[in-house]
Amino acid sequence: MTRRRVVTALLVLAVVALFALPLVLDGGASEYAGTDSLATGTIEESGYTPWFESVFSPSSSEVESGLFALQAALGGGVLGYVLGRLRGRRQAREANPPVEAP
């Protein structure tokens, strides 16, 4: 095996271990909750009242997940476009260096 494959295999094993070890060590004794639900619970317990109501409320959790995925895809597309554009500019500048005036 080449060094690159060994490094890749070790990185994949490290990522799997990162996710598997907490589940194995805990034994499934506790409930895992996302930080959004924990924060929401804490805020509701504190007696906080919102300043305004949402303009749009999705009809179901599936619609909400779909809108979130669409937002993430659009953000990823914009980020990829900008990074590609910047890389293209740099490559064009390296291929055609500016000529200095005499």
C-alpha cells in the first residue's frame, strides 16, 4: 500500500471512531438531543418572550428540512463559485504576468 492510502484509511477509521466511541461507551443509556432543542428548552424555561412572530412558518417538518437543504445547497453553490472564480483569477494571473511599462 502506498503512504497516501494508509493515511486515508487511518483518517476514515478516526472519523468512524469519533462517532462510534461515544455511542459504545455510553451504552445507549442517555437520550441524545440536538443543541437547538436544548437551547429552546432553556430559553422557554427562562420566561423569555419573543419580540415578533415569524413571517413564514413551514407547514411540516419535512418542508422545513427541505427549505434548510435548499438554503445549504444555495450557500454551497455560491461559495464554490466564489472560490472557483478566485482560483481562476490567480491561475490566469500566473499564466500571463503583467508586462511592466518602459
